[in-house]
Amino acid sequence: MADSAVDERITEDITENPVVLYMKGTPVFPQCGFSAAVVQCLTTLGVKFKGIDVLADANLRQGIKEFSSWPTIPQLYVKGEFVGGCDIVREMYMSGELQQLLAEKGVAPNTP
């Protein structure tokens, strides 16, 4: 069962920041290839995002999995909505869907 304090922290993070990536490591120094791949997609698109290192907090690492009902990390949130993990984000990037989603949500770098 998820810790309510962790749930509150996650809810706060994803509502206060337009794009949030729960990842292993930091955007500057990802600690796994999957996290690095998502960082690369976002960086290539010029999207500003908040990277949250789940390795620094075991409760958060487990809590984000329960929060999203998604078993793996990284996890990308845009405007409070769970987008997906590495494979989904990478596929969306390759097909152009990620760019479209970011534009629709008003967080693409060229969005007025």
C-alpha cells in the first residue's frame, strides 16, 4: 500500500511542474540506460522538465510505481498525466506523437 505522504509529494510534483520525469539518477547524470533515453528525447526536443531521482528515496521509488500502477522507472508525467515509461516515450518520440502531445499540452519549447 502506498504511503500517503509519498502520494502527496508525487501529486504536488506533477501538479506544480508541467513536465516531470521520475528517473534513476539526474538529467545531467542518468544512472540507467532507460532513464538516459527519455532524458535524451526530452533534451532533443528542448523541453524543460524536472527530473526526480528515485534512487535517493526508496519510499518514492516504490511509491511512484504504486501511484501510476506502472512497474518500471523512468516514468514521464506531462501536466499531471502519466505518459509512460521508456519504451512508450521513445516510440512516441519516433512517431512524432510526443512532440504533438507536448504541443497540445502547451509545454513544447515553441509553444506561445
